[in-house]
Amino acid sequence: MSNKRAVITGGAGFLGSHLCEKMLENGIDVVCIDNLLTGSVDNISHLFGNDHFSFIKHDVTNFIHVPGNVDYVLHCNVNPIGPRGVYDEAKRFAEAITMAYHRFHGVETRIVRIFNTFGPRMRLNDGRALPAFISQALKGEDITVFGDGSQTRSFCYVSDLVDGIFKLLMSDTSDPVNIGNPEEITIREFAEEVVRFTGSKSKLTFLDLPVDDPKVRQPDITRAKNLLNWEPKVSRNEGLIKALDYFKGAALHS
Ligand code: UDP
């Protein structure tokens, strides 16, 4: 019997590349599609010798036909460039159209709502707080806290995230499911934590808060717990320890 086969768009990105590995580990062949706008061949080059993996450089806003059977499509194609409103609306539209395909065309679909995630292969300069703070701390630069830093976030380690996505994919749940780590921290406390963790001499500097910056972001993972028997296993601190070598290497080359 031949393996199942997954198409992963955005597969050369931070999360996409971890998803490629998760599928391969579970005996699923992977066709990775990425236009390499924000993704990188470096994230998947270790998979190139694998007969169960193939890569197509393509922008999925243009039509593409993948020949052969496809059992799963994992679509990580949000556009991170541009005003936040466009990004947010794009996500809402993607959920709406996914449900429409499910209801009217009977397509089997899953919707994962991904919360802040970190780990190896994350781009240092993608503007996000966690890689920014770690790189600033490692280089002894000021830590740029936006606003007074009282806004909260909760950071999920990437292995937990891909585990949750995999469990959702294998379930029969078509409603949206939050996958993230509910352990919440203020951005100011997190900045201080990163300074302590890296043993840095960096000081905090307070800059303007971006427009529409959410005050709180903490996933309610009740549904993931009940439906998927999933919850994160890696604490923020354990995740930072696991990812530190990657961030050190990336900071050296940035
Ligand atoms: N943030 C910050 N300094 C930075 C980058 C981000 O204080 O250099 C803040 C940002 O304003 C937000 C929080 O950290 O309140 C998390 O931002 P991020 O972009 O990482 O995630 P998101 O806002 O998408 O949850």
C-alpha cells in the first residue's frame, strides 16, 4: 500500500518546515510548495535526499495542479506583509471560505487558530517580540518594549504546535480549534526574563505601541484538550533552552 500524501504550502517557512518533518515522521509523503518570499531552502535542505519529500518553488496565489493523489492539504499561506487589517481579514476570509467548501462541497476541512509560537528556524528579524528580544539580548542591544509592556502574550514551543496540528488533522473536527500555550506573561516581564535567561547586560527601552496592538492574547485550549486530548508539554523556559543554540547561531549571522 502506498503512503498517504500531503501538500504543504509555505512548507519552507518556520512552521511549515516543522510540519513537513512531522508528516514524514508519521509515514506521510510530503509535497512542499513555497515561493521562498519569507521561507528559505535552508529550512528544508536536510529533507532533499528523502524519497518521500519533494519541493516545488511556486507562488500559491497562482493556480497549481499537483499530479497524483493528495490526502491532505496544509495551507500555511498568510501574507505577513502589509497593514495588520489586511492580514487579519485574510485569516477571517480563509476560515469563511474553508467552511463554505466544507458545507457546500463536502470537502473534509480542518481550521487551526495558531497562537504565538517560537523555536528553531524562526526568522530573527520578522518583527516579533520573542526573536527580537533574544537577538537584542545576545548582542547586548537595548530591548525594544512597545508601549509600557503591560500587554500579555503566551508563547508555544514549535514541537507542541505541530503536534496539535497533526492531532487536529487526524481528527474529524471541522470547527476551528485553538492551538497555543495558555501560560500568559506581560511583554515587560518577558523582556526581563529574556535578559536574565541570556545573562545579558541589555536594558529595556520603551517605544510607541503599534496601532491596534492586542492587550491580551491567550488561547482558550479547552476544545483542543477535549477533542484532541492535546495540551502543550514544553514550558516557555524549556522551549527557550531548546531553541537557544539556534538563536545564538542566527544572531551571529545576522
Ligand atoms: N513587541 C515589542 N517589541 C518588539 C516586538 C513586539 O514590545 O520588538 C510587542 C508587540 O507590540 C506585541 C507583543 O510584543 O504587544 C507581541 O508581538 P508579536 O509581534 O511578537 O506578536 P503578536 O502581536 O502577533 O501577538
